[in-house]
Amino acid sequence: MEFLGGMQSLGYENLTGENLLTMASHDVNLAFVKELSALGYERIPVAQLVEMRIHGVTSEFVRELQALGYERRPLDQLIAMHIHGAGPDFIRQFRDLGYEQIPATQLLEMRIHGVTSEFVRELQAPGYERRPLDQLIAMRVHGAGPDPIPAQRL
């Protein structure tokens, strides 16, 4: 009953038995909901709370993103960022390379297409310093890399 009362105090007035069972099976507990609420995510639909738990999105993940300047990201974007590994560590790796405040959608594109900090460092060795991110993504999409282009034979 403590859970139900706590959830009601957070604005979840009409939880069904099915909601409660689903939340319990995916460890959507009162502490998790309160932590998200404190981070600015209030009255998240039950389905999205469950989806966050299924995909491992924690309040710590959200807090770290906010500390890096990614505040109030849409929930589906937070989930996608976590699924694809476009989280705080990935952001810090690129920040260390001089890329600041990369848009979240571009972070996702980078992860999906395999643009890593190692790839950028490999490009820097032959002189491709600080390429724009859209170029790095295009290079990965088209299979281009740091290896020199072989001379054509006639």
C-alpha cells in the first residue's frame, strides 16, 4: 500500500491492477519514480517508465546527461541514447577531442554508424584534424577511413 499511496502522491491516481503488476515485474519502484520526478520528469506514463527500466535508463544516467548539458531530453531520446551507447562516457570522449555540445540526434547517428573516438584519432594521425561531425558520419557510412587512397594504375 505504501507504493500505491506514494504513486498517488506523485500524480498517478488511476493505476490499474495490470499497471501495478507490470511495474512490479520491471522494478518500477517508488524511489525510481521519485528520482525521475526530482530531475524534472513528472508523471511519466507507466508504459514509458517500464520501457526505461527494460532498457536500463536510470536516474543516474539522466543526471549525468544533465550535468553534461543535455537537460530535459525527451524520454524516447533518453531511451535511444542508452540503447545505442550515446551516453555520458561517449559524450566525454568526444568532448576530450574538442567536440562540445553535440546535438543528441547527432550523437545517436554517430553511434549507429560507428563513429568512435578511436576512429577520429586514427583520422587525426594522417592530418584530418577536427573534421565536422557530419563528414565523419558520411565517411563511416561510405566506408572511408584513415588509410591512404591507393594510386590508380593505368
